[in-house]
Amino acid sequence: QVQLVESGGGLVQAGGSLRLSCAASGRTFSNYVVGWFRQAPGKEREFVASIRWSGGSTYYADSLKGRFTISRDNAKNTVSLQMNSLKPEDTAVYYCAARPGAYYIDFQRYDYWGQGTQVTVSS
């Protein structure tokens, strides 16, 4: 009963920035965890960052810490991912996902998924 829609993807040069947004509708819960994942062709879906819908602790993939920032705006039912200093290897389809309860970095643990938004970083 949770619908997620990503937006904000596009084409950007290396070193540039993008801000992705995940809008939620339907029945959402304050204890839900929202995660960002990405998947490049031929690669497994990998964890990017996560935050509880109600706010609190944030978690990041070690390789992305310091460049990416996750945040939430409960009033607007959105979770954002600010991506700075983008590199060509960041090119992927980015998904937002949600699950009730505890934080996990495994995509198999998440119940609800958006359709994804393409991020392409050129050199």
C-alpha cells in the first residue's frame, strides 16, 4: 500500500551534483526505513544510503560517505539524496525503497520499491 516515485535523475558531468527525490503516497508509517539503492548494467543492486521516515540516524555505503547525503521532509512525504562530486562510476539506475522496522543494507529486505531514475555521469 506504499507507492514510491523517484525523480531528479539526468545527465551530469563528472564533478557535478544532482539531487534525487523520493515521493511517498499511500499508507506510510513513522517507523519505516527508506533506503536508496542503485544498479548498473551487469552489476548487483547495491546499497547507497538509508534513513528512518521519522528522521534519526543515517547510514551510508562506505565508498559514498562524504559525497552523498540523505535527508527527509516528513511534511512533504519525501526523502532526498544529495549527490556531490559525481564520478562516472556513479552511473546507474537509482531506486528508493522502504521497509518497516529495522535498518538493513540488503535490498532483499525491502518491501516497497519505486520505478527508478537514471543517473548518467559523463567524463
